[in-house]
Amino acid sequence: MKLLRVGTSGAERPALLDAEGTLRDLSGVVADIDGSVLADAAALDRIRAAADAGDLPVLDAAGLRVGPPVGRVGKVVCIGLNYHDHARETGAEPPAEPVVFFKAADTVIGPDDTVLVPRRSVKTDWEVELAVVIGRTARYLESDEEALAHVAGYAVAHDVSEREFQIERGGTWDKGKNCETFNPLGPWLVTADEIADPQALSLKLWVNGELKQDGTTADQIFPVAEVVRYVSQFMTLYPGDVINTGTPAGVAMGQPEPKPYLRAGDVVELEIEGLGRQRQELKDA
């Protein structure tokens, strides 16, 4: 299923994109698409039954904002340097274990919402990423199979980053990762049953129409199952939590000088095979 949330920020309603591409209203079936619904097998069964019946109300998509596909995200766990080609372009050695950091849940916005370039920023960068959405409480998972059984679905994430704040201002990466609007998510949460192999998805990103990133999840150093299993050793993952699993080569930081960092007025578009497409215009904060 392709689940999404539509409407003004903070007042989104749950929706479904059916097999014909028609937007359907789910508000008569569930109150929202959030961790409580993703963890509720009966609620998911009701959504599937309503979708199969084909009588869900149709929503007019024209002019309708698409919000993040998961409401009330608890935490956003991120994995750094998780593609072989991205590690090479940044001159970093592939890590022996996953590099884990966080983005605040309030960085999450809709897939086509405006991204704000932080004040005094000179190195705002782009990163297309596969997002994993957790569907069952996960702690101390022991196998890849167990890890994947805790995944509700997948989405497109844009891990917007400010490299000076991240690398040159001391401390951890968090200062360059948590600026407002720095995690567009969606458009859809595609349930795990529709993604046969999360390690066989193409990822692409364009800036002002120019292709910048063109990668595949097959190049991940730590595959999705290993990432979920690993993270569960250090923290409890709850339904509705999101894991951004890293970005392939092609970020501005990896380009020759002068590096083409983002500025107000730029347009970024990104997509992952089977998971939909995002488009953001950048403005000054």
C-alpha cells in the first residue's frame, strides 16, 4: 500500500494512493498514519480491506499539500557514510560499524515543502536517502530476518545538511543536521510487502534540473536489515520512528571547487524507485 497524509501542516488527514493512482480518503478508517496505526495489525487490515473494496472516498489532489507520510515521528536516526561511493568521494575510510547520529523529529516536513537555508549558511548540501519506518517495537534484535519483520515500510528522505555547521564548528554532526526543514519525507509510506528487496532500489537527485546523485541501495556498506538490527542494540526503536540509511555519491561536498552548495532560489528534486518523488524550492530562513 501507498499511505500518505494530506492537508495543511498540523492538520493532515490520512490517505491512500490506489493502484490506479487515485487519491483516496482514509479518515473514515483510521484517524492518522502514525506509529499507533503502523503497530496495529487490525488497523492495517481495515485499510487493506477498504482499499480492496474500492469504495473509499476520492480526494481531489489538485492544490492539495502532501505532508510527511508518518505523523508524530518519535525520532529520526541517521546513518552516515553508508555508501561505498560516498565514502570514496569524501575521502573517508568505510566505517567498521555504522555511524549513528540523530535529527530532531521537528525537522521532518512534507516532500514538497519549502526548505530554508539557515542564516549565515554557506555550505547547505543535499542528500537523497532511503528512509525506513519502524512498525513494531524493536530492541536487541538478533537477525536480519527479525529486523526486517519490524519494518513497516519505506519512504524517500532528503537529509539536508549544512557542512560548515556539521564539520567545522566543533562537536558532533548535529549542528549541521538539525536546522528547521532539514528532513523532507515522503510523499508515500510504501508498506514493506511492496518492496521485494530494499537493496535493489535506485536513488536520484537533481538540482535545478541537473542530475547530481544517481545511486543504488545495492552500494550500501551496511544493508537495511543490518542497520535496523545494529541500531536496536543501542536504543529502543518504536513504531513510527524513522531511520535515514545514508546517501550515495554526488553531494556538493564531494564536488571540486567551487563546490555548488545550495542557495535560496535553487530547486531540488529527488526520487527513489517505487517510493515517489519530492520537489523543494529553497528560501532564506
